[in-house]
Amino acid sequence: MKFDRCFGCMEEIHGYPCPVCGFDPAQAAAPNYVLPYGAILNGRYIVGKMLGQGGFGITYIGWDLAMERKVAIKEYYPSGQVSRNPGSRDLTWYTNEQSRQARQNGMQMFLKEARKMSKVDNLTNVVRVRDIFQENETAYIVMDFVEGETLKARLDKTGPLTWKQAKDIFLPAIQAMEQVHQAGLVHRDISPDNLMLTPDGRVMILDLGAAKDLAINKGASSAMVVKGGFSPPEQYAQQGGSGSWTDVYAMAATMYHSLTGVVPPTAVDRMQGEPVNWALLETGGVPNHVIAALQNAMKLNARERTQTMAELLSQCQSKSAHASRPGANHSGSQKKANAVVIGLAVALCAMTAVLVTLFVKAKPEPQPAPTKTVVQAEPTVSHVEPTIAYTKPTAPSSNPTKPTASTVPEETQAKKPAVNVNDIVSFGHYEQDGNRSNGAEAIEWLVLDVQEDRALLLSRYALDAQPFHKKYEYVTWDTSTIRQWLNGTFYNSAFSEDEKTIMERTTLLPDRNPYIKCDSGRETADYVFLLSLEEVDAFIQSNGNIDKDALLCYPTDYAVQQGTYKNKDTGGCWWWLRTSADDNLAVCSVNSDTIIDYHDGTVNSPKAGVRPAIWVSIG
């Protein structure tokens, strides 16, 4: 069949590249598991390019041959449970009993959500469902195609919005979500990705496919839907409790991001003490009553949180709003549901604490003592210039002494010594020799970069064994459990309060894998992080001042005890990077023979070494 429309935008064309959108199938990079261009579904829908992908599905642009109009086609494709050969249409499902059960449950839930979405077909701000069907060993939802750009795309171009700009977007969106709730649905996935801004000025709510029916949501177990920075605590727990208050939190978090340009800390990070920086709203000129409304809507305790979109709308419009406990007059049933949410949030805090109670310290693998300059840096307390001291390099030895916390002799101190690239410095303490009775050993760091008054440090040894993510599922750095562990347990156990004062919270942009198309995740701000592919190239491989053997990482005795793989030939281990790889079910890493692996590090592998990186102030 001849098809004279662009697979990128579905406009009529006479050849590629498309004169409308510039798309060219011959040049376009797409994951090898997506449907091929031109595939026909249900005898009437022609498939175009992939528009986006989440943990449970892939969305394509399509063309309805019967109605002659653009459509959006959502395919059920749960990462970690299926695969597809390049050019094929049928999915291959994993064959174990658990996967077969997950397949049946997941497909039924996927189609059930589509049917529930028909409840709100009459709402002008919600995308309509046109068709549902099963084919290719999976299921599909066909929806109206909405022209425009997502709020995320708008923010990427313009940066933060003023309140005057933002209210024209969010007040209609809040009103639309109130109608969705009145129809008995909860979205559970509100974020800048799922608000579409149309050319005629409307705001459309996208991706109600994660929606949950309020009528059947009395604590029932449901699929976990989490979007870092935008999801409230109750969405991190398997046993439900989501309600209108869940969407209120996500909407407020989306507003905060739109007004500041900063993604709020995840709910887990907030429960561990990381605050939301409300001052950013004040400096951005956001009215006080709006700030108070957002503070009420983003309370971690669901019982104290703004309960409905109607309340949020009222507080955003009322200049008398102030941060307090909202919603005192709720029905008993809603209070009961809120109590469930609180219990889950508390349980989550306890669960998180259990997951990250392994304290880490490190003893270097026996090897010749370093001949580089070793610098001991004492942290500064506020407004006190840090003291940096030199230690004379030692002669090579096959039995170096274990690093220990020690006082630097006065004669070795210098007032303003330089910290240079390729130096080794000690900072913080962590279990390394596997003997807890003798205390934590000093952590040695390799200086990768020096910029005026700050330095980038990479741990010299692998300090622990941790999976990148505890579950085999679609994940990026911003949602990974290793990020939570590094900035929770490790950060709090390895560094004193004084040492924390000279550690810089670093903004990390999503790192693209140049060899494999996958989701890069979201921007984060972290005290402790893993290097990216780009950083390994810039600071190690392409840096003439760094020893090339820096890629070879020896695990400490403690790390080996915890499960880190140790190469018998090289003595090294493989260690995580933060750059995503295949289907977001794998992560890039550096092998024990120093070869960089761009695609095979399975996210839940427990044998990789953890090699933290930090920026510290040295001024």
C-alpha cells in the first residue's frame, strides 16, 4: 500500500526528509525494539515514529486510515518482561511462571485503565480514547493526537516561568484534574511530560493510562508508578492509598519545577531530611499566597496535605492563603484513607532505613604505596578556611600500612598548598579492612579536576558492593536506589558534619549514551554521585595529567566481603557509571580489565563495585 505521509508528523509529503518536520527514516535513530515504520495495527492504524516511552509502554504517532486523522498509539511494553526482534511486530515474553502471570495481569490492567479513561471523554482538557485492542502478543490504546508541545519541552526552551505565565497553564490544569477526580479517577503520573500546551492556548492532560479508580482504591495493591521529584511518598509503597491528594502533590511539584527550573527532591530524599528550597520561589517573585499553597500541597504527611484540586485552586487564587494544616473537615472514609497513606509513608521510611543500613569503609588492596603527593584536607566549619596538609610520599612497598585517621604533624602543614590533578587526598572515613572493631579507615580520593576553589574527587578504591537498582526494572540515575544509598547511608556514615560543610551539591545533567538510544533520565542535584561516560572520557581517558591506570579499580576487603567481583588476574573489579544502557535495564560500567562496557551492566547485579565521586571546596 502506498502511503504518502511522513512517519514523523503524518503530514502529506512526496519524499524525505519531510519538509514539515525534517524527519527522515533513513537517518532517524530509534530503539531496535520498537514497531517498524508503516506497520498496520488492527487493520486501520499505520504506525509512525516513537514519541516516548515509560516503564510500561511505548507511544507512537499513527494514522487512522478509516477516519483519516492523526492518532497516538500506546503499546503495552513492560520493560524487563518482554523483548522484540528488530523489524518484528510480535513481542517475546519471558517464559517463567511469574512473568506469565505478570503478562496476564498487566495486559488486563492496561486495557482496564483505557476503559476507565472513557469516563472522562467529555472533558475538553483530557485526551480522548478512541480504540482498544489486542494484537502482536500485547495490547494497544488509540487516543486523539494532540498538537502542541509538552510543558517539559516549553521549559527546556524558555527556562522557568513567571507566576503570570504559569497561572494561565496551571489554573485550567487544576480545574481539569478536579473534574477527573469527580469522575472517580486518580492520574498518579502528573509531571511536565504529561501536560500538553496546544497552539490554541489549551492545556491537555496526557497519559491517564496510569490512572487508578477511586472506587476500588481502598488500600489495594497496585503497580508502582513513581516519577522522581513529582511523586508523593504513598506512591513508593506497593499497598496503595493513592487518592486525589496524590495528584495534588504531583501538580504542586510540577508547578514548583516550572517556577524555579529545579526538580524538587524525591519524596524519599525529603523523608531522609533533604529540604525543598522554597526561597527559590521568593526570589522568583512568586506571590506569598501561592508559595503557601504549594507548601500545603507538598506536605509529606498525606493527612496534612491539601486534599483536593478544588482546595489547591482556591489557595492559589486567594491571597489570604497561608501554610497550615489544610482540610480539617473531611469525611471519615477519606480520613481513614489518609491514615493508610501515612502508615505506608512511615513504613517506607523504615524500609528505606533497612535497605541502606550497610555501613561502608575501605582498606586498599595490597599493592605498592602511591608515589604521588598525598594531601590531607581538614574540613572547614562555616566561614573558617580549611587547613590542608602535605604528607611526604612514601617509597614503594608491597605491604603498605592500612589508612587510618590521624593527626597531621605541625611541621607538615602549609597555609596555602595547591591541590593538583592526579594527587591523592584523604577525606572522610569508611569501613575498608572488613574489621569493624578497629573503626573506619580514611577514604583516599584521586583528584580528577581542580577549578579555582573546588576539586572533583573520585574514590581511589571500590568501597562497597551495591546494585545500581534493587529491582530489575526500567530505571535511570535519578530514580535509582544506588543514588538514594549514596546520598543517604553513605553520605551520613562516611562524612562528619564538619566535612559535609565543604561538600558541594552538584547539578548533574542527564548523560546521553552515544552508542545506544535510551532514556537519560532527569537532572538531579547530589552531594555524592557516580561518574558518567562523558566524565570518564573528559577527566580520565582524555586527561593527560591522569594516570591511565585510574580506570583499574581495586575493591577493598570490605567490598569483597559484601560481594564485589574481583578479577583474579588484574585484582580489579568492575564499577558502575551512571549512564543508562540497553532498554534502561542496564547501566554503563568499567570492567575489571579497564574496558568500558556501554550496554551490559544489568541494573540489579549485586557484584559491581561502588566508586563514589564528590566535589569539595578547597578555597
